[in-house]
Amino acid sequence: MKKYIYLIFLVLLASMLAVGCTESKDNHASQTSSPQSGDVYQDNAWRLSIHKYTGLLRTDFKNVQTFMDDTNNSDYASLATFGQNITEHSQAALSENNQYAVSPQFKDAQKEWGLVLEDSNSAGKSIIMASNDIQNGNMSSKMENIQKYMEYRDSMTSHLNQTTILLQKADGTTK
């Protein structure tokens, strides 16, 4: 079951990368000043940020999944490092996400991407706590934190799917 969830997660991340790398019909207009408001939109830069952090987070989550699939692995310091990487990458991406001024067509996708990053950050923190619990011999708390990790990861995947849909709608590539 874990492998299927991991596979779905990777497919969704790959979809985000594909959507983030495609140009919309209005990309050139979204990088220029709006004739009505005078605002400068940063749609392309924002999408490149999604592309960058999606790749980093995909690697981070893959490392956690690989660790969890290896029942003989007892290097819990590495697990904590993987969780720390998730947390750091999520926080950096969230900070960057909040700094971009995107055009109105991308506002909902930007908010949804923020939810992806918040869940990702919480998942990373849960893995760090689970690793600490294991090292301290607190197995019941470890199970609670792994359960929290999986819940945040599943929620993140759902938000990632919704982000992909919203980006496709904004690009006019969905029906």
C-alpha cells in the first residue's frame, strides 16, 4: 500500500512539473504590466519556483519512503535529516510563494500550492519527531508521529492534485 501511495505522489509531482514547465497562451501578457492596475505579475517566476521546489521535495519524500521501506535500516539520524530537508525546503518554498505577485488567473493555484507546502512542512516535522521517538525508545509516540506524517502526506498529495487542476484551468488546458 505504501508503494502505491508513493507512486501516486510521484505521478502528481511529475504532473506539477509538467504543468509548471508548459507555457500558457497568456504567459507573455502575465509578465507585463496589467493595463488596468499597473501591477507587474510574476507568473513565470512563480511557476519556476514550483518546478524547483517540487523537484527538491520529491527527492526528500522519496528518501523518507526508501527509508521506511527498508525494515532493516536503523540509521534514524538520516531519517531526521530527511525530515529536516522536507521542513527546510517547504519553508523556503512557502516564503518564496508568498512573495510572488501572480495574475488573478493563478491566485487560487498559488493559495493551493501554499497548502501543499504547509502540509509538507508538517509532514517533515512529524518525521523528525518520529525519528527522535525511535532514538529515545518511545515506540507509541513514534507510531503516532508516523501516522501524522502519512496524514499530512496524503493531504499534501490531495492539495497537489488540486493545484495541478487549477494550473491547468488557468492555462486553458482542461475541459
